Amino acid sequence: MHVGLIMHKDLVTIAPDTSLVKARDIIAEKGIEHLLVVDKEGNLVGIVSDRDLKQTWASPATTLSAHELNYLLKQLDVETMMVTKIVSVTPGTTIERAGLIMQENSIGALPVMDKKKLVGIVTTTDVTEVLLDALGINGDSTRFVVLIKDRVGMVAEVSRILKEAEINLRSFVTWPEKEHPGVYHFVIRVGAADGEKAISVLTEAGFKVLTEYVEELGPYLPA
């Protein structure tokens, strides 16, 4: 899936000369966490987050009275504290790539640009929601893990066993076991009604199925 399918298109933008107080009020009113700052020509020139604004309110200036602080912040505009080194993506960027970019840059949102035109914004919440849906975690299902060797055909073999038992795979994902090179976690999710049956047929086929956390993986490693 790509960013263009999940990005928010009804953008909330502000001008660089918007006061910090006004920016805070807009974020609260719209229930959002990021504001895109655009110039008179509609060009993206900065981004302001709810976190940035909260840090401003929690600055040493809070030794002032609430009235004095509010007055001071009304005199400052977002241009004084907006992030101008903007990391963006295109509508064709994959969801997982967008998530990686946000993680690597410790940011919570990415403006979406199409040929230098601002067309949307995507957040960590959007990416997480898509990934959780892809994993099938929001449905009525059973999750378990099989540790498999990193060799051609292992995923197909497990899938074949479940297919022959007429068990439908809701989702699956693999990731490497860091302490045991060459071994992968094969995380499987099936319908809740098929959970016990799936575990049973895989166990009968010689796989050691993990249904809960264990501290020592040794007994479950593939031969």
C-alpha cells in the first residue's frame, strides 16, 4: 500500500505570521497534532507540532503569570519556532518506507509532495493503523509463532499444511531471530475458530508452536 491511499487531503495550513497562541488554538480545535506552514503562494515552508508548542509553553518563561505568558506568546509567530528542514514523501512512497523515515528522523508526520505541490500529510498514527490492519490484529483471530529455518520453501510448507487442513491464513509476517542466525519467527494469524486446529496440525507435522512468551527459545528452535 502507498501513502497516497491513506494520506489526509483536507489540509489545515497556517501562515508563517500566525501567532503561537492562534496555532495552539487551531490544533486544539481541529484535534490534530501538526500544522503545515505555507507562504502566500501556497509553498510549504515549515511544520509545527503540538509537541513543539507544548515545549514552548513549558519553557522557563512559565515563571511569568498566565496573563503575562499569554501576552508574550501572542507577540511571537510560528515562524520563530517552526521546523524548516522538512522531510517529506511522495504519494507513491510505500507505507512501510514512510514509517521507517519517521522512525529514523524521530518525527511524527510527513508532508506529502507531488511535483513540489503539497497534496497531503501522513502521520505515525495512520501508518500504525494500516500495519495493524495488515496484521489482522483488529479482527477475531488467534496468533501463534513457528520458528523456521531461513531456506527456500519453508513459508510455503507451513502454508500448505494449513491449506490442506482447510484453514485460511488471515495474515503472516516473518522477522529474523537476532540471537539465532538463520532462524526466523513466522508469525501467523488465523480465524479464532481455527486456532486450536491450526496449532494441532502444525504440531503433528513436526513444528513447535509458540502461543505465548517464553524466555528461552532453545526448545522451540528448528532442528
